[in-house]
Amino acid sequence: MKSLFYRLRYGRPVVLVSGLPRSGTSMLMQMLEKGGMPIVTDKVRTPDEDNPKGYHEFERIKEIDKTTDKSWLKSYRGQVIKTISFLLQDLPLDLNYQVIFMRRNIEEVLRSQNKMLERNGSSGELVPDDKMRRNYEFHLKKVYYQLEHTPNFEVLYLDYPAVVENPKREAARINAFLGGGLNVEAMASAVETDLYRNRQPTAKHG
């Protein structure tokens, strides 16, 4: 009933793909695009060794925390925007959102980030992993609370290893969450297990 009320009040939801940096959000964008969802990207950030299939980012959303006029978001109802988890708190609450949130083991996230920074020549500026780990854990607690207690948000949580290990099952979950009509087979085909690098074999995911 809650989602029906907010859909009637605010119109079709904006679909957000979210999570920590390096958590698998670009892969989710590829899945949704192949499945038939209209995605919003300006392709300013081009593919590279860290994301060989591209980032699917939208530069304007990255500035949402710095702008007062956010009315432009209304024109993207029914479309998918990749939105880093740190910016969810800055979204306007006169819209309805469906959030697909990718969770990934923090050790894997840190390892992936560190490798990317090293390739970019930033290894001398790295924040110690233990500090980053604490920052991320605290941040995620706040994000999960916000998503669960803000009526404008509906959320589907995905776990990165589960998507890689059984992409068809997870694609079906995404399709059901978004109301059906997507090409589940095509979505699953976007997942390449050989891109699951920085794997943490003994850690628990969740």
C-alpha cells in the first residue's frame, strides 16, 4: 500500500542503482540496459582496465549534493540512474524511488579501490584500509536506516557474489521488483564471471 500511495502521489519512480564504489553497480547497469530498461548515462567516463564495459555514469547526479534545484530529476521517472550510496541522502523527497542496492564484501571493495588508485598513480595518497573499513561500515548503517525508514524509497538488496554465481536467478528478482517485462535471459548474459576479481574466498557476504 505504501508504494501504491507514493506512486499515485509522485508518479512513476526513478530507478536508482546504488552501492559503495567498486561494488558492482556498473555490472547492474549493464544488466538493466540489456534487459530493456532505459538507462541515463552521458558516457563522459569511458571504459578502462577497471571497468572494461564502461561505467554508465551520469555526471549531473554526482553534483546533486551541491545543487538546490533538483527538479530536473522528475524528467527521469521510469529510467535508471547510477547513484553512489553517499548521495542517496541528497535526493529530493518529492519523488518516488526504486533502489537496487548492490552489497559487496568490504575487503573486496577496498582491494578493488586500491588497485584502481595504484593504476591511476595515486597509491601514495591511500587512506589506511582499517580507517576506510570503519568509515564504510558506519556509512552503510546510515544508508540502510535511511532506505528502510524513508517512505519514498523501495529497495531491493543484491549481493555481488550471488549475482555472479547465479545471474539468471538474481535477474529474475530484479525483474519482479521492477514490475516485470524485462528480458531476464539478456540481463543474465551481461554478467561475466571472469570479471569477478579481488575475490574474498573466506569472508562472509552480507
